[in-house]
Amino acid sequence: MNSFDWLAHMGIPTVDNFDIVEVKFKGGRKEYFRNVDYLDLHTGDPVVVDVPSGHHIGYVSLQGELVRLQMQKRKIRDDDNITRIYRVANEKDIEKWEEAKNREVPSLYRCRQIIQELGLKMKLSDVEFQADNSKATFYYSADERVDFRELIKLLAGEFKIRVEMRQISLRQEAGRLGGIGVCGRELCCSTWLVDFKNVSTSAARYQRLSLNPAKLSGQCGRLKCCLNYELDTYIEAIKHIPNVERPLQTEQGPAKLQKTDIFRRMMWFSYNNDNDWHSITCDRVNEILELNEQGKKVFNLQVNESTELEDMAAKSTLELELLDKKFAKKKKKKKSRNRPRNQNQSGANPNPQKEASKPQNTPQNKGNQPAGQAGQGRRKNPRRKPKPRPDNNNQANTAPKAQQKSPENGGNSGNSKRKFPPRKNQKPNDKGNNNE
């Protein structure tokens, strides 16, 4: 239900209970009727009520002390003009009412055809038949005054029923048709809103909203009613916001107002319409405005003079230097703890496995290695002095051992001929036998 009785749990005495009940009809229309017979009614019960031209059926929407408050709000007097409630609707009453409601849609389409034939400038939005099927009310909206006397004669002659034409506003039309708003809830005008107040564009200006008709207008084409809900709160908050009519004068250039946050009391400015915005408080804005009125310019939006800015920069650089020194000491301590030992000082090999994996320069392996790779596995000892390089004259003395004649063959190492290795499939003594 769209209405809630928040006084129902307070236990108000039944003797002092208010005897007028609020009844809701089609399209959100609400009227008040007197419970003369003190019927035991509950919210949502269908009741048969007295209307000027017969009887109608509606649903109980509110009762008790809240009805008294609603009547005072809507300025409705508690007098004899308030009609009575006959009874709670039974099955026969509801069946007859359903038959009357089934005639509404065909009557709506037929009435629109007649309006188009007559060329009347009016928009028919809804038709409501009375529960006793004796009267039909046609709701329409129009920008100008419409002469519908000929239309009433044609409708009464075709439907054989009493016809009433009632002009409504666009807001009331949206309330009768219903719908879902941009907030995701059902429209206020079709649920609980009864009094439609005037909404102007000044409400959007106070709330710092963009004046875009597509965003500010509702389904009725008028400004949204919810713009008035928070207007008083915004007006109260704006009283403490400075009024900036012209740009603030600074040495960096004129600072133009770009945005204002009313509840956080923050304002954003930009120098020479740049894209970079600078935020300052409202108290700071008032201080700059006072200095500008005296003909003084501030250095920028944050400080009044350049010396203050230099002090702030020096303070920040000092803090950075202290942090650098602090972290530099920690790095030195970590390096001294994790520094590896020097091989020359300790005398031990740090990688014994790596040294063991290298081939050793034994006499057996030395002959198998190529001449260019024979000395690669040798590790240089820094304590040994480098041997002098032989000259070209002494090359014969420094020939490889494999190329020199051994003393067993009976020749001198310097004058002997060069001995080549034996060929394949040939023994070393074959050549000597052939010579013999």
C-alpha cells in the first residue's frame, strides 16, 4: 500500500476515534466519507459510498487520526457536505462494477475518433465509469479553452449514459496514467502526492544542477516535483557559501570559479580557464575576496606571498633529505652484512665443485688436447711471475715435445729430422723393413 498508518499501534481509545475515512478511486483520486454506521473497516477493503449521482465503489486507504491531519492539510471542512459510506461491497456489487469497467477502453477509443472528426484541440487521457453504470467521466487536457458541447451530445446519444467532461493538468494526467520514474520507483503523483506545487528553474539553480530540460523534466513534460523536496536544505546550506561574482585576482592569473560543493564547503578554481582545477575552502575564498577588495593580489590560491611558498618548499625538501639519509644508512648496514669473502685473503676456493668439474692438466690429458686448448684449463696464480717470452731465434728450443726426437732414437734434439706419426693400417716398423 502507498499509505501507512503510523499511529495504529498507539492504542487510541475507540470512543475518540475519528469517524471519517479516506477512500481511494481509480487514478489515485482520494475523497473522504463518513462512517456513520461504525463499520469495522480495514485498509484495502472495498466499500460502497454515496456520490451525487448514485453510488460508487472504492478502497479504504486511510482511517483514524491521520485522516484528520490530511483534511487539515488539504483544508477540507468537517461538515454536512461529507457523504456517508453505505456498506462493505459484496460480490454482486463488485461484479456490476467489473461490467462497468469493461466499457471504459472501447469508450475511450470511440471518443477519440469523435474528437478527431470534430477537430477539437484536446487530448483525452482516461475514462472512468461509475460502479452503478449510470455516469461516465472523461478526463482531458488542453492548452486552450475547448467548446465541447457538441461532443457531449454525441457521447450521450451513443453510450446512453450521463457524460461529464473534466479538464486536468499534465501532472494530474501523469498521475492517472502512472509509470516508473528515473529513480526506479513509482511516480509520486500516482501514489501519495496530492497537492501539486509550482516548480521553477530557480530550484535547480539553488541545487547547482545543469539546466538541461531532458534531465529536469518528468514524464508529464514539466519540471520534476522532487526538485522541491530538498530545496529548503540547499537554501540553508548556501547561506554560508561566499558569493563569487568575478574571478579572484592572483599573481598567477585570474582564478575563475568552476564548481562548488555546498555540503563539504569546498570550491574549485582554475587559472585562465585551464583544465587544472585547484580546490580551496570557503574560508580561504573569503580571505582572498577581502584582500582583493583592498586592492591586493595573493601569490596563488594557497598562499598570500611567495615567501610562504618558499618556506613550504624548503620544509618539504628538508623532510625528503632526512628520509634519504635514513634509508641510506640502512642500505650500508645490509651491504656490510652480506659482503662475500675475498679468495686471496681466505686462501680457500669458494666453488670447490666448479673447480673439480674442470679437467686437470695432467701429462696424459695434455697430449690428447689440441694445441690451442692445451693451456685453457690452467688457472693463473697471481703470485707467480710471468715467464719471459721466447725470441724468434730460440724457437727451435721451445718446440713441442711431441715434435722433438727423444735421446733413445740416437739423435740430437736440435739437428734431428722431424718425425711424423704412422699412417693408418701401418705399423711403425713397416717402413724400416722396406728400407732394409
